[in-house]
Amino acid sequence: MNKKNLIERISDKTGKTKTIVSDIVEEMIEIITKELKTGKNVRLVGFGMFEVRDRKGRTGRNPRTGQKIEISKTKTPAFIAGKALKDAVKGR
């Protein structure tokens, strides 16, 4: 499923126009992104949590040349599924 499919399904289920649903989905993504950029977690009870994780710097290799390169530390977004979501996927 992609964003377009999600918007269509929500629109069909709620009776709202695709434009309205699209605006809501875009705003939700924007809010989650802004919160993560400031280092905050976004917790959706029953669904899961979006968080920012620190990745340590490390030594890597260029796959073409085999030359060692330093990969600097960075931050990356992560999602942790909540218990209700995990149970639903497991069929409980």
C-alpha cells in the first residue's frame, strides 16, 4: 500500500473527499517530521512510536575500490510497533 491507496481507503471509509483526506495525511506527516527533527518522539497509543536514533560513526569500505572511508555519526528515524499492532499482525 502506498500513500495514494491509503488516502483512497480513508476517503471511502469516512465519506470525506480525497482532497480533505490528502491534506490531513500530509499534515500528519509534516507534524511527525517536525517533531522528530527537534529530537522528540511521537507516540501513537495502540499503533507505535516514531523516534530518532543516533548511529555511531564507523569505518566502511568503498565497494568499488575497497578503500577504507570514515562514515560520520548521524541520526536516523525509527519506528517501534506497539503491542496492539504486533498482536494484530500475529492474528491475536
